[in-house]
Amino acid sequence: MVGTPKSSLFLLGSCVAAIASVGSIFELASGEPELGRVVTGIILAACIPLTGFFFYAAVRSANSNQ
């Protein structure tokens, strides 16, 4: 698979969103999140679909350049 700058940026976005999702889950499980439950929940709710979208966009971008 050939990586392009565009697909690499999408993959980077997917990784960052996935890390934010996992961090939000751990924060919520710890009992008292630093940013509060509402803000941490919003971050989690936004990052889960973003992870999938960025990963799909990265794969599609890499496949279109083959």
C-alpha cells in the first residue's frame, strides 16, 4: 500500500481520535474526570465516529492512489 500525505494525515487523525476515546473512557471510569463528566462525555461521543471516519478516509485515499 502506498501512503500519500493526505492518507497519512487521515490516519494520524484516526490515531489521535482513538487515543482521545480511550483516554475519555479511562477518565470516566476513574470516578471523577478532570474536565467533568459532561465535557469528557462530549469528547468521547465526538471521537468515536471521528475515528471510524478518518480511518475509512485514509484507506480510501490510499486505495485511490494505487
